[in-house]
Amino acid sequence: MLRAASADADRIRTEAHGQAAAILRQARHGADEAVEQARTRGRSETAAAAAAVRGRGRERARSIILAAQRDAYERLCAQVLTEVSGLRDEPGYPLLLIRLTGMAASAAGPGATTAAQPDGGVVARSAQAVVDCTLPRLAGLAVDTLGPQVRELWMP
């Protein structure tokens, strides 16, 4: 009987060890699957988050570039305006004013009246048109005619 009980105990112990090993293998397999699913989900979420961060970075960089370009353009306009306003103090300004007056009156048409402007240049008015030949307006037009060449300010 003792031998039979001992044999039963050994058999039960062996079965218990086998069952424990099977449960442990199943738990490890389940844990490995859970870890792999978490990795896959993490990669997916990380990729989406990284794409969003890169997108925001590109938008921010574009915004910075556009702001810098706008600043360069505004500085050019201000510099041209400053330089043009200095023409009033030049010895040749009276001759320039005479030429601008003739051009503005001719462009405005018959019966045009002209008036010198405090910021330099002249404005001509007629029944048909108003022609602005002020120094600030001419400076603005000069910058505008540069067109694509203005981009050279911010191109390497």
C-alpha cells in the first residue's frame, strides 16, 4: 500500500509538474503575444505621432521662412523709400520735379492740374485721371518691377 501510495504520489507529482509546465508555456506564449501586440500598436501610434510632429515642424519651418522673406521684402521697401526721400535734398531734385510734373500732366490728359507733394514728387489731376508721381509711389513701383528678382534677397 505504501508503495502504491508512493507511486500514486509520484504520478500525481509528475502530472502536476507537467500541467504546471504547460500552464507556464501557455502563459509565456500569451505574454509574448501581448508584448508583440503592444509593440505593434506602439510602433503604429509612434509612427502616427512622429508624422504629426514632422508635419507641424514643416509648417513651422515654412512659417519662419515666409516671415523672414516678408521681413527682407519690407526692409527693402523701407530702404528704397528712405533713399528716394533723400532725393528732395539733392541738387538735381528741382529738375526731377519739373520732369515728373510734365510726365504726370501729360499722362493725366488735357486740363490737368499738378501739385507738388510734401513727401516729394507730384500728383496730376484731370477729369479723366489722377496720376500719382510721388516719390513714395514711384519707389513702390520700382520695387514691384523687380518682380522675381526680389527673391534673390533670400536665396543663397
